[in-house]
Amino acid sequence: MGSVNAFNSETSNHMTRFKDIPVVPSGGKFETEQGFRAIKNGVKRNPRAAPVPRGDKPSWLRAKMPSGEGYRAVRRNVREHRLSTVCEESMCPNIGECWNAGTATIMLMGSVCTRACRFCAVDTGNPGGWLDPEEPANTAESVRIMGLGYVVLTSVDRDDLPDGGAGHYAACVRAVKALNPDTAVEALTPDFGGREADVETVLDSGLEVFAQNVETVRRLTHPVRDPRASYQQTIDVLAYAKEYRPDVLTKTSLMLGLGEGDAEIRETLEDLRAAGVDIVTFGQYLRPTANHLPVERYVTPEQFAEYRRWGLDLGFLEVVSGPLVRSSYRADQVLQKNNVGLEA
């Protein structure tokens, strides 16, 4: 995701080339086009790591090829205007369904995160306060060009900024709303270090849905998430968001398959419901590189359906649960309360 401009000697020792173009291997260091150093895919190279197994995933993890006129229209606009979406950059398996529904996810504040969670393949580093001042206007224009009825604005963590990027985030939401007044906005945000004032800044920007992902159960939060993140901090952020703006829907997501038990899943649902969270999504964790945490189990579609029932029984507005579900999966349809069509 980061561009390669220069390499130090440590990096070049592990550098490969494709058609004489330098390629940074996963876990290698590189310099971004903004001039700061980062680690490719977020986690340093582990020479003892076993390779990611190929061809052993169960049949229910096979995604459909994207198709449909809505998908093709969004893709044409993305190509023609050289737009950037998380949908493409993360190779999301649900891109066809979401783009056909007029929904897409855009990542703000660059592609380098200050945190290094061991499940995530986003590059990590210290941007040193860098921000693109044109991003709010460009984001709004991208939403207009793509003709989105629902947009998810997500971002990397930016612990290098005093407010964690909350002010920039809010500016992007306001710009989208000003140019696209009929577009619903979901903000899948960092935790802002738990600072309530920064949470308020984003909540006051005009969005419809505020999301912050708890990612996993309490016991597995470390080592799954960066040490600066915490299970309780995410719970507290979500609880404060609902207290401060009861009219804004709150949402979170968990990955399954990292070693969690059923009792821990149920406990997490209870904690989230006590915090007033409205919407929960469950999806299968898939290991992005050999340097990341291994998959401990593949959760069956039947188990995902059972976890959804648990959540609905606890009173959540909706629980979207399935192997290929990601945080923003069919976000525009979540309030239809039909598991966004997964059961069909």
C-alpha cells in the first residue's frame, strides 16, 4: 500500500525485484512517498514463521467472482478517476455485493498505521503528523463520482496526532455530507486513545453510524491487538458514543478463529450489549502473511448462525454473522434485520 522511493541497507538486503521494479517483502522496511519509514504489512519479518498453508480452506470460504451492473459502474468510475478504496486494496471477497448495493469503504489519513496489530496487514510506521489537507474535498468528490448511497469511512490509527486524527476525520464526514446530502455515512474509527473529546468531535460531524472494532475477546486482545489498544478501552469508547449521541447507531466487529471459546464469545456479546452497542458483525479471521497470527479454527456457517441467534436474543438491532463477513459488509442493509441476506 505504501509507495517505495528509497531503501536503507537493512531493507535492501531483503528486497526482491519484479520486472526490475523494487518490491518490498512482507515485514521489510521501506520509505513512503511522504518520506517516512514503515514496515510492509505491519509486522516485522519472522524468519522462523511457517508459510501460510495453501488450498486447505473449507469450501464455505470460497468467494463468488464479482459481477453485476452496479459493480461494473463503480469499478469504471474508480478506474477512470484513479480512486482508492479499501474494498480493492484489501482484496475484500465481498466487493461485488457491496458495490452492486452502492456501498464502498474509503480509508482516510494515509495507508500507514502507527499500531502493529498481529492480525492486520496494513503497513505500520510513524507518519510524523503528515496529513493530506485536500483529503476531505477529494473524499467527498470520490463519493459523488462513485454514486454511493452509503459510504464507510475508515482509517489507520494515528497516534502521532494530538487528537488521533479526530478533527480530520470529522472534516471528511462534513465534506461528504455537504456534497452528498443523501449519502449515509458510517465512520469506522480508531479508539482515539479513549479520549472522550475526540470521540465527540467525530460524533458531531453528521454521521449516521459510529463504529469501533473490539476485534476479539478480552483474553486474546493481547497479543492480537497492539498494546496501545485494549478490550475495555473499545468498550468504553462505544459506551460513551451511545451516551453522548443516542441517535447515532453504534457498531463493532469480532474476528473468530483466533482461539476464542464459546463462553468468551457470549461474555463479549454481553459486555457490548451492556455498553449500548446496536450492531455486531462476526467474520472468520484469515491469516494475511506468515508473519501474522495463525488461524486456530475455521468456524462453520452453522456456528456463525448460532452466534447470531445469541446476539439477537440479547437485544442487538442486528448481528451480521458469516465466514466472509467483514466489518463493513453490506452495511447499507444491516437494518433489514435479515443477516444482510446471508441466510438466503
